[in-house]
Amino acid sequence: MPDLYDCLIIGAGPAGLSAAIYAGRARLNTLVFEKKQIGGQAALTWGLENYPGSVEDPTGPKITARMREQAEYFGALIKHEEVKSVDLSGKVKKVVTNKGTYEGKTVILAPGASHIRLGIPGEEKFTGKGVSYCATCDADFFTDLDVVVIGGGDSGLQEGLYLTKYCNSVTIVEMLPELRASKILQERAANNPKVKILTHTAVESIEGEDLVEKVVLKDTQTGERTELQVQGVFVFAGMKPDTELFKGLVDMDEKGYIKTDEYMRTNVPGVFAAGDCRVKWLRQVVTAAADGAQAAVAAERYVDENFSD
């Protein structure tokens, strides 16, 4: 028989780690699963200067590393294992990973979200050969080169500004007439001599031989096409929830985001959701951490009410 944990947490991003901190402090026997990097997308983010208390050198890797340290300090166990299936139907929940089967009194779903791929010609061919979805991971490979950033939201501008530390030039492309990023990021981009901004512009294709050599741009107002010589393409076109594994098990909206109440409870008793995977208006590290705290406290109360000795 597998051990019975008080709380099983799927995902070790800010929501999952925050949940682990609160669950651990509540003396819940807590196990966290993560198949990728600890810290989730936040661990790959250059600047988290809007996270409270992060004034000096507010990098994603440093902040999420401290979150992990804190979760483990309070007794949470974190395992690098990929969840293959879950059974949420019984009073005791089951999680099957690539390494074993685990049982828990509660489950917190915090799988996060992934970058949306554009599906344009050349994107798949050149992924890893000039096309990237993570400036923090790959910027160094593009030192003194020219790159294009697709996406004019906060992520696009944040990562674009980070790329200016390495690249010769950074062209930010946005399909809409205006950028969608916060005003402070727009101001920084406008004042950076390495940054060029192209609005009402779409990338139609990515071209080259073995590596990226150029992109074909289309003006969405006039239909005019031009070519831009670049050696790198960074895609920040939005996110999608990593909830495929849970479809049909908990209620979701049409986009695959998990529905919860204000206590992070799903429609399944003993199952909670937190972070970017759930229906919400604002998806930030600070809101993910808040979700995780709420979910863990709700899980603690569920255990007390349903598994009393």
C-alpha cells in the first residue's frame, strides 16, 4: 500500500510552492510533483520587480529558489516526477507518476501554463535552431545578433528588454495597432536604443537553411510584405493552461482553465486548483502565490473535517 499523504500538489511553480509552504506549516504531510523546472515559468523569467519585497536583483530564479527552500524547510517533499494519470473520484485520491503511485487525502492542481505556439511556417522547423520561447534560457546564444520578439504584451517587452543585454538589436512585433504591455515597460522599450517596435505587423513565416536567417512580415493594415534579416525569433504570444490531464475530471471553461470558488475549491470534494491553471482575471506570480496559500488552507480544513481520527 502506498503512503497516504495529507496533500498531494501537482506542479511546483509559485502556486504549488506557496501551497507547499502553507501546507507544511500546517503540519500536513505534503508531497509536490514537478516534471520540469522547480519554480515553473517564473523560474525562467528575468525580472520579477512587481513581486512584493523584491527590490534588489529581483530575478525569477532567485525568488523561486527561495520559495523552494522555504517549502522544504517546512517539511514538504518535492519530487521530479511526471504525473501520468489521476483518480479524483474517491475519498482518497490517487496520483500515478512515471515512478510510482501515490495516495492523498487532498490534491491541489497547480500545473501552470505553457507558451502558445503560433503555428506559422518555419516555427517548428527552427525551434532550437533560432526559435525560442525563453529569453532567460537562450539569450546568451544570440550575443551580438539581431532578433525579433513576437508579442507586445508584458512578457514580450520584459523579455525583449532582457535580450538587449546580449543582442545587437531587438525588434518587437505586435499585430494590434498598439502595444498591450504596461506603460512603464513601453517607456523603457521606447527609450532603449537597441529596441525597434513594429505595431499592426504579423510574422507570416520564419525562413532559413539550417538556422533562422529572416522572417517575413505583413502589415495588417495595408497587406504589404517585407523581409527582416534576423538570426533569432522569440515567441511570446500568450499562454495556455496545462490541464489536459484533468479534462473530464474537474469543471473547466472553454479554454481549459479550471473553475474554482474563492477558496480554490473545484467541483470535486478534496480537489483544489491554484495559479495560472484556473479561471481568473490576473495571472501573475503574486496572484499564483496567493492562490496557493488559499488552496492549502482550504485543504487543511478539508482534512480536519473529513479525516478526523
